[in-house]
Amino acid sequence: MIQGVIFDMDGLMFDTERMWATFWEPALAALGLPYKEGLAEAERGTAGETSRNIVRSFYGEDCDANAIIDSLHRVADEVFQKPVPKKPGLDELLAWLDEQHIPMAVASSSRMHIIQRNLDNWGLTHYFKTLASGQQVTHSKPDPEIFLLAAQQLGVEPARCLVLEDSYNGVRAGAAGGFVTVMVPDLLPADDEMRSLYTAECKSLTEVLERLKANEF
């Protein structure tokens, strides 16, 4: 029986992964740098030192990785002032879990103020017992640290906690932490590695709800 649910945010709750990919070019241009192909994909779902190391791998060890990441977030802050598109089935899933008194968390590589703003813009914050940001952990996904933090704050053992993820690194993190890990693909379909790691795959959050109601996880 599932006793807690941890939601990733970008690409899982909100249709924002495509948006983040478009932020890199203007963020780099503001610093007089060109966008290099593959950067957005490599950075997806990362935070902190992992993110900075990826920037260095593209622009050299001597580049100002902090300035590049800060520029990215300035672009994101401007865009995310307005509500971002919700993924189909999100409202229904949150409402049902709330009715069942199953505690929920968001565990996202995004900065805390972006998590809070996206939730506040849609009036969803009250559903969540806790929010975990990439700023609060040393190691970003695929390390399970952020999910373990969220589970601890929920007071739920990983084996009884559902992690909902769209990204490869998120699925890797959920599996590494011993969570019931369900992939809801967004930009990339599940591959053989993902199928070897996840507990189940759902086409949408609507399917997640259907399978929860059927007690399939």
C-alpha cells in the first residue's frame, strides 16, 4: 500500500521541460557566449555542482559556470512569472490523493522559489506536505538524495513511497533510493535501461490515478 507520493515537477507536473531547453540560448547570449548543441539535454534534471560541471564540460574548466547558471535562472524567472501549462490529469490525481489522506511532496532540481511560484500560480501549494529543491542537496539526480530527503520529511519509508518521474535521471534516482518508481515519459521514451529500473510506466497522470485506484503499485 502506497503511503506517500513524491512528484518531480518539470515535465511531470508541468509541461516545462521544453521551456527550459529554450532558455539556454538567451541566457548564454547575455554573457556573449554561443549555445552549444546538446547542452540542454545534458543539463536536464540536474542542479548544483552536477549542473555546473556539465557547463564546464561544454565551455571549459575556466568558464564562469555560476554566472551561466545564474543567467539561465534570470531568464526562467521572467518566463515563470505567469502560470505554466499543467500536465493532463494533474488536478484529478492531486485531489484523489488528498481525499485518501496520502501525503505528497515535490522533489525538483529547480530552485525553491520557482517550485513555489509554479504551484502558487495554480493554487496547488496546499496539497503538499513538503517541497524539496535541488538547492537543499549536495548531489542531484541520478543520486537519490533529494527523494530520500522528501521521504524523510513525509515520514514514509522509500519502499512504501511512490516516485513519479519523467526523466532518465529521475528514474535512476528513484530506483537507487529503493522507491516505487513510476515513469511518465515526457521528452524521451523509456528505453531498455529505464524498463530495467522502474516499477511501472504510465502514459499519463490519468493512468497513474487509474492504477493507484486499482492498487496496482
